[in-house]
Amino acid sequence: MRKKIVAGNWKMYKDKSETIELISQLKEKLSSYTPEVEIIICPPYTSIELAGELIKNSKIFLGAQNMHSEIEGAFTGEVSGKMLKSFGVEYVILGHSERRSYFKETDEFINQKIKRAIEFDIKPIFCLGETLEERENGKTFDVVENQLTKGLSGISRIDLEKVVVAYEPVWAIGTGKTATPEQAQEVQSFLRTKISELYDSEIASKVRILYGGSVKPENAKDLFKQPDIDGGLIGGACLKADSFYQIILAAQF
Ligand code: PEP
């Protein structure tokens, strides 16, 4: 039985006081009842240290939204896995479509980052997904297979256990358009089969595959009920404690 994950991607939201407010509200809700779900928050770098202190002794894990593949060097504006690790970061979102499109991140670069994250014992939340144009041209499966294969290139079976995959159709991110549970399940079951072909069925059955793209309290349960959807990567709806908590609750059954 795979434990469900609900991860919040704060993106470029929440300054210092808003970080304190959101985390204290979330902790307050979780103090009355915490379901058996792995809860992760991924604040911006500026709030990483503070968030880490605020969630100490809680059931919330700390994640980051990105990292560079190098350990250190002349890369102005970048942050390394070594740095994140020193602040207690346990997960890192890699290959998010906003990084792929706005910052032109390639599959090869994402693959290097995944390897580096694993080296620093940070679990990658490896995002992939097709654009609307690719879906409409019948290319969804080719695109996600290509992203999956390149992203996992050179990653051993043992290391794969640390990787969380997130299927995020680009057309559903931040648009309010959610993939139907059937559409998401179809792709996620395909991804699991591909993982099984790349490695073996035992490890494929252990890898958590999240869905991301306009998940809200109203649609979370139907999505999370699908056999190959092991939780969600949440953008907009994680910015309010109430909606994030409702989604966490939807992940338990
Ligand atoms: C995301 O940023 O990963 C995401 C899924 O965003 P949203 O939930 O807002 O679509």
C-alpha cells in the first residue's frame, strides 16, 4: 500500500509574515486531526529556514521548489542541493513545467538535478506532463514517456525508491481546468507500466505518482481514488490553509 502524499507548491507566494500565518493556520488544523498522509510544503527559498523552524515536531515535511545540479560555483541566483540539505529540506520539486517553459530547463538538466538531489538525500518530486497542443495532436503518451525515460536516465533501482513522480498536464496547471480522474489515471497507469519496463514491476508498484493541475477540495477525492494516483502536487489551493487541509483530508481513505 503506497502512502499518499499531498505536497503544496507555494511558487512565488508568501513573504515572511504570510509564511508564519499560513503555517500556523495549517498546524492548528492538523492539531485537531492529522490523517495518515505525507504532507509536504514547498515554500520559496526565502522562507525555507523559517518554515523549517515552524514545522519542527509537526507532521509536515519541508520541500523546495527547485535546485541547481552543481554543488557550488559561479551560478548567480541559484541554490544547490547541499545548501537545501543544510536547512533540513527533504523533498525538492524538479522539472516543473514553469521551469521547463520559462527557464528553458531541458530533460538532461532535470536528470542531472534528480541525480544530485538523490546524492544529497533529498527526494525529488519529478514533474512531467504534456501541453494542450501535444494532447490535441495525440502525443501525450510519447511526450510523457520521453520525459520519464530521460529524467530517470542512469538512476539505479535503489535510488528510484527515493523518487516521487508528478504527472502535471501543462494545460491543467493554474488554469482551473483539471484533468478528469479517468484522463489522469490513464496517463499515470501508463507511467507505472513504463517504470516497470525500465526497472521491474516490484519497484514500479512502490513508486508514488502524484497528479497535479488545478486540484481543489471539490475534485481531490475523485482524483485520489484512482488506483495509480497516489496524491497530489497542489499549487493555488495550497496557499490557503483551509483548502490545503481539505485536500489532505481527501487523500485519506
Ligand atoms: C503546480 O504548480 O504544480 C500546480 C499543480 O498548480 P495548480 O494546482 O495551481 O494548478
